[in-house]
Amino acid sequence: MPFANFKVPAGTLDAEQKEKIIHRTTDLYVEIYGERARGGTMVLVEEVADGGWGIADHVLTLAALQETDGGGGPGTAGDTDR
């Protein structure tokens, strides 16, 4: 059974965005493994509490992520200078 686990900052995705992740991930597994994979594919979108994760020895918060990507949300937090 294919399984994908996405961990995202809490409150950054709405229900429609989560649904899109689930559908696209399932479709990707079907593309790779064939239609037989659709019924057994599990996709989990987990929301991580603000400050509950880090990269490169830096605790990440939603405010820090928005600051480093110009306010557009998580995903491009490349600034790891202290």
C-alpha cells in the first residue's frame, strides 16, 4: 500500500488545498504503479504546531517562514543565517 506523509505548518492550508495534495499524490502513485494502487493509497496531511519543527538547527515558526518568503506562506524558507 503506497503511503505519503506531508507535514505542514498548522493553519497554512485550507481544506481545498489539502484535498488537492491528496488527489495529486494519489494520481502520482497511480501513474507509477498503475490503477491498482488507487484503492490502497494513503495520504496523510499533518499539521505541525507553530514552532514544533526546525531545519538546519533553526526552530521554524509561521512568522519566520512568511518573513523569509515575502509573506506568501511556507515553502521557500531558504534563509538559515542566524
